[in-house]
Amino acid sequence: MKIARFSHNDAIKYGIVDGAELVVLSGDPMFAGYDTTGERVSIGDVALLAPVIPRSKVVCVGRNYRDHAAELNNDIPTEPLLFFKPNTAVVGPGDAIVRPPQTNDTQWEGELAVVIGKIAKNVKAEDANDVIFGYTIANDVTARDLQGPDRQWARAKGMDTFCPLGPAIETEFDVSKGEIITRHNDVEVQRGRFTDMIFDIPSIIEYVSAAFTLLPGDVILTGTPAGVGAFQGGDSVEVEVPGIGILRNIARDAA
């Protein structure tokens, strides 16, 4: 089941994707379940929003594909390498990625995102599916020229608009059969299978939840395959996960 969050007639609503329509839900399904209002609206008549705004945090896993670590001349991690993005970095499909004046090297990183559905602390890997609400698509936008000099990644990874999410949450996605494709100005630049992750999603959830309590609506970004690169104002960046959809954003330079 695909769940979208959208704006329609000056109201923010949730809906189940049914072909070209949305079956409107009575509230946020993560908390209110799947009761419907009886209303259906055309997807073409709404503005899709980020399908979730994390209540407390976006937890990200760095260097989780060997080919990506190699392309940046980094060592392969022996345990998940974690960092945060603030929820103020989150934008939705079609929203602009704003390139701030502090950086001259903004880069795309297409990623699978895990949406947490329950309070989760000290979750064992074998129980990880019990706390997953679903999956969506992320672009871990990075100011690469700030990442090294800063020595930690808060500014390089966490600026406003640096975490596009969308277009929907798929609640029944089979990660073992999935792949991700990123396109820059309609040219394919990344393609990777989720089975190539160094640390799989259950082990990531075990590792993360041992350190931090995860709350419903929190998001975990699971790493990017090789093929990252720079984009400029006016460029499009499109991240696709077949079975979930396409997340497309246009970059612009800050005014």
C-alpha cells in the first residue's frame, strides 16, 4: 500500500494511492489507522508533500556501499557510520533544493529511506520489521566542500532543503528485490541494488536503536551507491526506486 501526504483545498491530508487517485484518510495513518473519509481526489489536483516530517530526527548511515566508499577514497566502515539531519532539512517532491552561498559543491546521493512506525529502543535485528511503517525515497544532499574541512557533517548534510523525501511511503516493499536509480538532468548517474549494502536494514535498526530511541515518524537513510556528483542551480535530480516511485527536485541558487 502506498501512502501519500498532500495539500488540497488549503488542507494537508493523507491518502492511499489508488492508480491516478488518492483515497482520502481521516488522519495520519501512523497514528489514526486507515479509516477513510469516503472522498477521492485526483493526484493531478493535489500538491504532493514530503510523506513524513520526522518527529525528532533523520538518522543517516554513511558509506554503506563499498563502491561509494571507494569512489571517495574512504575506508570501508566496520560498523554503521551514523550522522543526523534535522527535520528542517526535509522537503517534498517538486520542492527546490536550495544551494546556499556557503558551498560551491552540492552533490546528490540517492537513498532508500526507512520510516519508523513505533517507539523503538534496543530492537533486535530479527524484530526490525515490527517497527518499520514503510519505505520512501531520499536524496541525501551534501555540501562536499564543507564535509571535509568541518570534520563532522552537521552543516554539510543538514542545511535547509538538504533532505528531499517522497513521493510516497510504500508499506509492503521487498527490499531484497529492490534497486535505486538516480538521474541528473535525465541522465542516469547512479544504480545500485539494496542487497549491496554493507549493513542491511535489520542490523542498522538494531545498531541505531541501541543508541537512540526511535519515535514514530523518524526516518533512517540507508546509504548511497557509487555515482555521486555535483549539481548546479537549475539542474534536476531524480531518484527512482521501482515499486515506490520517483522523487524529483529542481535545484536553485539562494537569492
